[in-house]
Amino acid sequence: MMHFPRITFAVLLLAGLLISSVAVAEKPTSLFKADTVMNVWPEKAPDWNPPQETERDTSDAKSRTVAGKPVVRLGNVSVPQLHIYLPKGDVKSETTIVICPGGGYSILAWDLEGTEIAELLNEIGVTAVVLKYRVPTGGEPEKWKAPVQDIQRSISLVRNGAIESVPSKRVGVLGFSAGGNASARATTATKRFYDAIDSHDEKDYRPDFAVLVYPAWLVEKDDPSKLVEGIEVTKETPPVFFAHARDDGITCLGSVTMFTKLQQLGSPSELHVFGSGGHGFGSRPDNKPTDAWPELLHAWLVDRGLIE
């Protein structure tokens, strides 16, 4: 079995702009260069209140570091984009995973929970699509809705072959924290949260599987055995891999409760609650039990036949 590298500093070269029917966006805001960047929506995104400030990295000298390294905190995202990373080695699967960074629906932890995860997936032959979804959405009536719309549209685009060289046979979603909340909602959704706009939206909007890493706000505050409104597990819910730390400030009971309901329905899902690791660790090795989750995910993907 191939193993995820502990640390990688490889910078992916820009492989060239691929032509498709989807609008092509500006170059990515990332240390690691994507092969292709595309707008999620052909024109304007569904109605919302976009930020008036310019998109930028909002980090400063006082910002928290992770494993001794800074984090790109991308804010004021008004134009959602797909940043596509293609595997470069001989090992390539027919699986694509849409990655949704966290950030409390205020910013996106762009490298920690986005581009660095894409590199890990590329190492095991998985095509990675980092979704730059709309933030901030805290002022919206449903702060999760715009991100979930972006996820649903992204999955339909991949499924319909709208992005050249991106496999469409199996499409998964991988979300962290708030991105995990949006991913959980997209995974359990029973409807599309926007009106179909073209033929791409004729394809299924729900993923074939999900990976939720310290997902936020899955359960009621007063009753952690009850999932929040809008997240309902049924026999149609795809299998889910969970990774959470017991000492996370965002309760691990969210992952436990959702997994329990999946287990009761016989879903081939998997849950890992680590003794320590806190919140927002990404995949950066930090000599904590949570360092193990990428290897465990790799094993689950192989076991489920999601990658070769």
C-alpha cells in the first residue's frame, strides 16, 4: 500500500489551461499551483450578500500557527472557484474528491485544509478539487446555504465531465470544520438548494462518499444525541469516514452521533476519535494521535474499493 508522505514541499507546476464550457477564472491564490482553475458558476452565483472587500489572505502576525507553520486564511471570497490538482505519478484512480476547507464560514484555511490535502490525495492517485466556496456568510439567514450550493454545483460539474481530465466515475467530498458541516449537509441533502441553470445540473448533486474531519455543528447544543435540522441520515446516505479529536472544542459527539445513525442503518462508514489533537490540525504532522488520520483514510478508501 502506498503511504502519504509526512511532509511535502513539492510545488506543482501549472500544466496549462484546459478548455471547457465552464468559465475559467483567475490564477489560484495558493503556494501550490493548481493545474486548472475554473469558476463554479457560469455567471453570477445564486443570490446572497457578497463581501464588499477584496479577496485576500487575512492572516497577520498574531494569527494562530499549526505545527509551527502559518496558515493562509483566505477571506472575502465572492467568486467561488474549483482549483484542480491532477496526480503526477503512475498511480491514478478513477476517483475525484472535492475538498472544502474550514474557517467558521468566515474565511477558508486555504493551504492547511485545502492545497496541502490536495497534494496528499495526489500522492495516492486521487484527483483533488479544492473548492473556494463563498465566505463570509455569517450574515446570511442560513450561513451554510451558499457553501452547500457551491458544493452541489461542483459535484454536478465533475459528474458531467465538465472539467477535462478530471475523473467522473466516483466523486467524493472531504470537508474540515465548517467545510465539514457544509459537506455533511451536501451529503445528506434530499434536494438541490438552487434552481438548475444548465445541463450540468441534470447530474446528481450528492457525493458517492464523504470524509468529515472535525466537522462542526452537526448536533444540537442541548442534545448531542440529536442531529441538527437539515442533516438527516437515511439508507440513501453515502458512506462517511470521520476523524475527530476527543479534546476538540467543537464536540466530537457530532461525529459520533452521525456515525451511530449510519451504523444503525448498516452503512460501511468508519469513525476515528483520537485521544488528543484539538481542532484545526489539518494534515500537518505534530507528534499527536491525530497525525494518523491520513493513513487511516487511505486504508478506508482502498477497503471500500474507492481507489485502486
